[in-house]
Amino acid sequence: MSPLPDIRVGSGFDVHAYDHESPLRLAGIDWPGEPGLSGHSDGDAVCHAVVDALLSAAGLGDIGGLVGVDDPATHNAASTGFVRLALQQLAEAGFRPVNVSVQIIGNRPKFAPRRSEAEQVMTALVGAPVSLSATTTDHLGFTGRGEGIAAIATALIVRSA
């Protein structure tokens, strides 16, 4: 019988309030005409949750340990770069992603019309399948009141051969 592969699972969560003065970048793509998300970087809650899920799975901490919110170099930075940094740390620790699943919670933008595009962008970025889904909270809580977006990610990684 062959030994079981070293498979690990990690989860990540991120939330950002809407910022009507910024453009929206979510799941690595721009959403013209939608309010942006507040934050030191571009506020892409999907990318931030993915970073936390990948790092968590490998026992490498979280996004705060990877990039600081006080670092001028990350001010308004594209969060796709944070995903690349997390993937680099994963590789250095001897792991690679198998897949990532992300649930987006919010009233807007309407995600379904661009789901396929966002999945393609995130899959290319991560180098493994990324599935995205979206839901609302039926007008409950800050997302239901239209104050922001939350994202929950789960990453499956395996030790590289």
C-alpha cells in the first residue's frame, strides 16, 4: 500500500467596506460602475481570503504576516500580487495548491454574469482550479445593508513531489 500524500486544508476570510471613491477590483478583475472596496491595497476581498487560505493550509500564517498595511509599497497595490507572494511562500515550503473555493457574500456586484471570467482569472493566477460562488444575506448584517463585501475561501494543498 502506498503512503498517503501530505494533503492539507486551510481557510481564509476577508471583509471590506464599500468605498465609493475607488474603483472595484474583485476576484482579480475590474468592475466598472461599481463602488470600490476600502483598504490599504485595492481591497480585493477574494484575493485576500485566498491568500489567507493558502497560507493557513501550509501553516505559514496569514496575509498580515506576508504584507503589512503600513508598508507604502503596498498602498493601492493589486492584491493579485499578494496571491503570487503567497504561492511563492507555499512553493518554498514544499507545497502546491490543488484547488481553491471562494464564497463571496454581498449584494453587489451581480456576480453570476462574470463568474466564468473571474474563475478563469483566479485559476490562472493560482495555477489550480478556483471555483467562485456568491450569495446575499437577505438584507441581514453589514453585507445585507449594502455596506461591504465578505469572502470566505477554502484551499486544498499538497506537498510537492
